[in-house]
Amino acid sequence: MLVLEIILLYLSFISILIIKKIIYHIINVILTKAKLFAIRYEINQAIQIPKATYIIVVTNVIYIVQHIFDFTVYPYQLQLITIVKDLRSFFLKHLMNSIKFCDYSSNDK
């Protein structure tokens, strides 16, 4: 009987760890999508300016920017497709157009 209780306790502990990991992953995906949406919105607004030739994206989540060109990350693909589409239209306007991503971490203040 004691062995069965220990096994059940162990299984419930494992279940709690798995649930925590799933919740952490869900929150991380949601926050990353929100940050990508903000970057997407900034780029979309910038390409609407007729004579804009240079876009500077200042962000404190530069690691998110790395996902923009990584289409293997499934949860972000819709945001990424739109960002790349906007950037493509921006670069097709003029060959000298460019974009720069700058990291502005909170510890840089």
C-alpha cells in the first residue's frame, strides 16, 4: 500500500511539473506574439510614409527580432509572413532602403 501511495505521489508531482511547463510555454508564446505584433505595427506604419528610406526599430526584446526571419517557429508564422511582406514592399520601393534593429535594454538607462 505504501508503494502505491509513493507511486501516485510521484505521478502527481510529474503532472504538476508538466502542467507548469505547458503554462510557461503558453505565456511565452502569447508574449512573443504580442511583441512581434508591436514590431509588425511599427514597420507597417513606417512603410506608409511615402519618402521613408530608413526604418529604425528600437526594442528591448531584440531576441524577438531573431524570430522574424525564422519561419520554422510555427506559432509566429502569421506575424512573420506579414512583417516580411511589409519589408519586401519597403525594399522594392527603392534599392537603397534599409532597416536597423536596435537593442534598448532597460539596464542601458
